[in-house]
Amino acid sequence: MRINVLGAVPQQGRFHLDDGATILDAVASAGGLHVHGQSVKIVVRRRSDKGVEILATDFNNIVTGRDDDIELQEGDTIFLHDKAV
């Protein structure tokens, strides 16, 4: 599947990932985060039959297990925002 990753990663752009890939897989494909020790807000923009869906979470919450890692779908765009900005 093709997804887009933008924001607080070293390598922004379009990536081809296997079906079942998650946000953590996408971040790893984009070279990890370029802000360390800071909280990063994640927004997934997804087109569906219902229109555009927005899913939001926090990177640290995924890593610590407080939030589930979101399974991505074809065409998703992931925005990673440094909360300090």
C-alpha cells in the first residue's frame, strides 16, 4: 500500500508499505523521529466512503501502550507534529 508521511521525520514523502502496516512501521520507514525526548502528536488523514476521517494520537502513547498503534490503509497521510512548535 502507498501512504504519505509528513512532519517530524527525516525523510518525508510517499512510502510503499505492506498491508497491515501501522504508524510505527511508517515512522520507521521515514527514518524515525527527528525530535527526541519530546512528545509528537500524530494525525492520520484517511479518505473513506464517509468522506475524510481524521484519527489523532500521540507517539509516546503508542510506544508506551496507552494508545493502540493505528493500522494504516491505502492512501493514508500521516502528519507528525512536534508539540513544542
